[in-house]
Amino acid sequence: MWNEAQFTAQLIKRGNPTSSVYLIAETNQVAIDALIPESPRDEMFILREKNDKEIDKQAVFDFFSEVKKPLQKIRNPSLRKAPGKLLHP
């Protein structure tokens, strides 16, 4: 899965270099030393420490805060608000 996610991020960035690619995973199954900053993904969010733990509310908040930043730069922010419809408001 990790290699597929990396490859897909590369394809997206190649087609649209200004796009942002975020990876959201329930738990971290990747060795920490495999998480290199030069990856084509912009950020990776892990929602739980383990499968039997609750979803971390701060991780969810951090993800939506990260996504909201570029949306606030849209020229007419009154048409697009997060959470909500973004492509066809």
C-alpha cells in the first residue's frame, strides 16, 4: 500500500505540480525511517496509535486545518466553505 500511495502521489504531482497530496491512515504500518521528507506527498496523518485505540481528535482536526489553509486562499471564499461542497457549491 505504501508504494502504491507514493506512486499515486507522484502521478498526481506530475500532472498538477501545485496540487497537495495527503495520506490518511488509521494506524502507522510504515517504518519511521521510510518516511522521508522528499516524498511526493505533502503530509501523512495517522488517526490511531493502535486498532483498539480511539481515533485521535487532534489528528483529525490537524488534517482538516491543513486542508482548509489553501481553501482560504480561493478568490471568492464565500462560494466555497469547508466543511461542505467545494467543487460545485
